Amino acid sequence: MATDRAEPGLLDRTSATSELGEDWRRLTRRATAIALVMSPAPFIWLHSVEGYSLAWSLAATFAIVVAFRGAVELAIRRLMPWPSLYGTDDPELKEEDVIARRRVSFWRAVFRLLVFVVVVLTMIWVVRLLIPGGSTSWIDSATAIYDSIKGFVQGQQLVGLLFSLPIFFLFNALIFIGPMMLIGVSQMRGFEPGDADWGVRLADVRGQDEAKEEVNRVVTLWQSGEAFEQAGGRRERGLLFLGAPGTGKTMLAKAIATGFNCPFVSMPGSGFQQTFIGMDAVIVRWLARKAKKLARKWGGQCIVFIDEIDAVGMRRAALGGGASYTAARIEESLFYGPFGALNPTGDMILETRAWRDRLFAQREPAPEPRGLGRIFNQGGGAFPGMMGGGGQLALNQLLVVMDGIDNPPFFRRLFTNWTNTLLDASYIIPAKAGRFSLRVPRPKPRKDQIYFIGATNVPISQLDPALTRPGRMGRHVWLRTPTKVDRKDILDLYIGKVAHEPELDEAKKRDELARITGGYSPAMLEQVCSMALTYAHADGRERFDSGDILEAMTTVESGTAVNIEYPEEDTRAVAVHESGHAAASHVYMKGTESTRISIRMRGESLGHHQAAEQVEHFSQWRSDQMATLIWGLGAMAAERVFYGQTTSGVGGDIQTVTRLAALMVGAAGMGPEPLDLGDAVDAKEEDRVLRRFEEIGLKLMNRTGSVQDHDVAASVLMDRDKRSLAAQLVGQAYVTAHNFVRQNRKGIEKIADEVVARREIYGDELVELLDGAKLEPARLDLLEEQTWPML
């Protein structure tokens, strides 16, 4: 109904616009006729009265007639409304409106200039009148000024200034801006097809099948997407690679550059950061100019790769940041050492997706300037008072450049505008002669296609939304940290490139290697394979075996393991400690698998046990968190069961368990295990059992944190009720771990003996050792006194 009522109004507007446009046509034709009728009068006056030549008289008459026509046009436009073209589809009416507006704009500027000149001459004339003996004629005053300007223009002094001033200006600009421009431009590397070969193909990028498939779709459209565009589609302008450091973002960009066979321009994000405000925007314009130049030279396509684009594309302060209300994972607060142990002593390592992301982010090297940037900007990149480019102009200019790639060339647009405006303002040359246009055709955008690829390791929420929206870098490709399946794929590539024993080609062995290399980046896996071959050649062998790989892993991981011989009793104690961790993990942590147990010193850790999730999980159940508590306290329980006391090495385990229990209660709303004491037990007995759990937990909990240090766990434990719940969680976990070790003492002793003998056990051998120990979950009878450990 609303549409039906609106249509008559639209038709009325269209009809009124057509009538008003027709009135304008008649009025302008009459104005032109009047100007032509009056044209003989100025010609006769100029030629016969003033004595000008025929050519000058005709030229002056033409100028007067056209000026009169322009004045009439301005007067009419002041008195009558412009016809509204809203809702009008008549191309002829629109073209006439464009011509009319051009004429008005041109003659308005001419008459404004004329008024300005007349006012200035009048003021000079008045001043000359005030001078004794000065001229009293306005014409004489104007003529004198004209003669002075004419003499100056015809003299040689003006010619010298016209040549010298631009040169001096250019020299000053180069002296002041040149060195700073050189810092940014030197980091801008352009490669044409045939200039460089990175030796990287898309098939060499392993472990990122989904990312490669997504990139392959986009690049295919970049190369031959004409049919796609003809069908109404639009090619993606840019790709954004997201992922932790070391996941292969730069390698994937090199693979695209190698296979795409088009110019490739590389630029680090830090290259846009300049000393003075505004210089960063100049660098962006220079980058766009270089890319367009290469694209025109090589068939109209060029790729611009901006590494670490977060240096220029971070979310602007006025937009704020997106807050996350998801409960924190334990890896965010329990992450120690170069391999992200859960405890400060470094002997509990659990491979999860969040652990890999945090580990890869920790390995990111500090950004270093390239090229001349290593020499300049050593003082933090800014001089006092110069703001150091803090205006974020580079981001704004980059957004403009990405949008403006499809614009017609600037000088061609300028030439078309000026030429058509002069032709329209002359009132002589019509817009069309039949079907042929007598105007310069509108310029169209070049066919050049500039594609942008950005790489960053920060979350996408921290990047400016104007940069990541569709039409700019709207296609997002996430590169994950290598999972076990990814590592197996990567090992297939690198092991296949070097000489190795046939045993390493077995599927079971490859699967084992993928499991025990948790947290390894593709570069680390390549280094391990190369180093293993080095060890084999040092022993006089042509091929490396699994033992060489294990030795190479030991060297790669946070340096060479320290070959220190512990005293016999210390060796046994460390083995019992790590065996307690391994046994508890093997029984209680469902869905995880032990990958390594070691009593070799690394850093400050005397040994460690490492496990990995068999299937990636993005959240954890309460039972998973409880199993982690038991894993953490398994070593303490083993020391107490075997020795009747504990070493100082359990301090890190207790700290981790305390923080985890506090996060479970304070952040995730998880409480203690529900009790099942049987129907014959009353509520008072259950309360007594819970109080005993709480007492044990309070004795074990680490309370060295401080709220003043912004310690989340300390903040939770300040609350009496939450502290009670956290203590009950710790108490339940320790009672379970204590009874588990007590009931499986022989099996754990067998594990410890093997660890003492071999010092380090990996993969399938460790799993077989744990399976052979015949470990069973603890059987708890909370009403029996022997169940409760003595602390």
C-alpha cells in the first residue's frame, strides 16, 4: 500500500523535472539568440571606432559575446531553481544538467576573478589619487600596472626565477625529506618475474591443508577470474594471514609469489614507521606507485605483501578494543620456561592448542629494522617533539590506497575535466554532432590489479576493522600451530629430503615422531632432520636413525641438555617424582598420551614429564581440570609414599595446583567432587569428610601470591568461601593421588627403575612402559582411616 501511494508522487516529480528542464532549454536558447543578435555592435565599435584589426576585433567580439552569455546564465540560475534529477532516468537531461553546471562553475570563477581584479585596481587608483601629482584616471592607473607587469614578464629575471625556484625547492625537500624517505624505501623490495626464486611451491607448505585450499581458491581467481567477473562476481582485493609466529605465513606468501609469476613487492610493517608525522603516508603512496608501475609493466597484476601488518594496522584508539568474557585457560596464567611448563620447576608439560599458540607467540623474535633502518632511528625512532609518526597516517593512507586502486588516472581525469569545461563554457561547440560526441570521453580505470597480502600474529580483534572488512583484506586465512597430524605431514617432507634408515618410513614410527615433537614449528622440524644427519655423518654413517633424531631433539629444545650425573639418591628421587606425574597422567587424564619422561637437566629443571592431547579440545570439562590437579600432585604423593617426606621440588607443583584450583572456583564456577558415602551415612558425616578435604587442601595450598601484584589466584583466595572450595578441590585431588600411588606402588617403582636406567624415554616406548605397569585407578573408602594421608 505504501508503495502504491509513493509511485504517483514519484511520477509527479519526474513530470515536473521534465517540464522544468524543457523551460531551461527554451530560456538558454533565447539567451544565446540575444547574444548573437547583439554581437555586431561590439565588433563595429572595436573595428571602426577603436581601429583594431579584423582578427583582434573578431576575437574580442567572441569574448564579449561569450562573457555576456555566461553572465546571463549566472543571472538566470540565481533567479530560477535547478531542475531536480532525483528519480529521472533520462540520459539526455542528465547530460544537459552536467553541461549547465560546468558552465556556471566556470563563469562564476571568471567573474569572481574579474571582480577581484577590479577591486584591487580601484584600491591602487585611490592610493594614487592621495599622492600629490598622481594620476586621476582609473584607466591610466590600470594601464600603468599592466605595463609594469608586462615589462616584468618579458624580462629575463622572471625566466630565471621560474627555473631556479623549483630547483631550490626540490633540493631543500631532498635534503630534509630524502634521508627519511630512504629509510622506508630501502625496506621496500620489488621483485619482477625472473629476478628471484624462493624455491617454495604451494606443495612445500605442509600441515596447513585448509589454509592452502582457501589460498588456492583466491589465487585461481586472481590469475584467471574473467569468467567469474563476467558472471557478476568480484575478485578479492586482499588476503590476511593470521597465526602464531612460525606457522608458515611468510612461506605461504613466498609460495604464492613463486607460483603466481607476477611482480611481488615485499614491505615490513615497521617500514611505515617514520620519524616525522606525515612521512609514513608518503611511504604508503610510494609503495602504491611502485606496485602500479610494476603491474603496468607485467600484464596488469602485482602482489603487495606486508609482513607484520599489525605494526601499521592496529585498531585505532578511538574505536576501542573488543573485550572477551571467556574464562581464561590455564595456559594464560600457568606457563613457565622456554617450553611452557605448567609449574615453575618445569617438569609438567601438557600439549594443547592453547599451549602451542602461547609457545609459538613466546618464540617471536623482536622486530628489527631492515636496510637503512638499522642505521637511522636508533633512538627509538623519534626526535623530541616530532611525534614519531604517532598520527597513524600510514593506516589511513593505506586504506585510501586500497580503495583507490580502481580510480582513473589523476592527470587524465584533470585533462578531461578542464578540456570539457572550456568547451562547454564557450557555447560554440555542441556536446554532440549527431551520434558523435564532441567531448573528451570520460577516463576509465586502468585494468591493473593490485592484490594485497598481510601477515600478522595478533588476534584479528586487535586490527582495525576498516582494514579487515570486505573489499580490503576481507579474506582471512588462519594458520594454526602444527598439530600431530600437521607435524606428521611436515616430517614426511623433511625426512624425505635427507638420507635416513628405512625404519623411519614406517607409519608407526612417523606417528610416534609426530607425537613426541609437540610444540615444534616447521623450521624446528627441518632443523632436527638436518641435525640428525649431522650426527650420523659424525659417526661415519650415511643415514640417520631414530636415535639420531632423539639426540637432535634434545639439542634443539632450549639448548643441549646438561649431562650432569646426579648423586644416586637424587637420581632415584627425581625418577620417582617424574614417574608419579607420568603414572597419574596415564590413568586419570583421559584423552591425553604421555610423549616423554626425562631426568636429564634442562635449565633449572632436573627432569620433566610431557603429555599431549590426542584430540584437540577448545574447552575443558570439570573432570579434565580435576585430572590435571591429580597429575600435578602425583609426584608429591609418590615422594611421600616412597620416602615418607617430600623434596623442595614439589613447590612448583603445589603452586600450579593452587592456581588451577583457584581459577576453577573463581573463574569457571567449578566446585569439589560430589561425595557418595552410601545411604547409611548422614549429612554430618559428609560435612566432616569435606572439612577433612579442606584441612588437607589448606595445608598444601601455596599462598605466596599477593593481590597487589594483580595475582588472579590471590584475589580468588581472599574470599573465604571460595578459598574453602578451592581447598576442598586440592584436598580431594591429593587424597586421590596418594591412594593411587599407594595402591600402585610396584607399578610406579617399575617405571622409576626404567627411567633411572635410561634417563629419557620417548613415544611408544613410554606408552608401552606405562601400559606394562598395570596401573589401576585408586579405590577410595573415605570412611576408612587409612585412606587419609598424614601430613
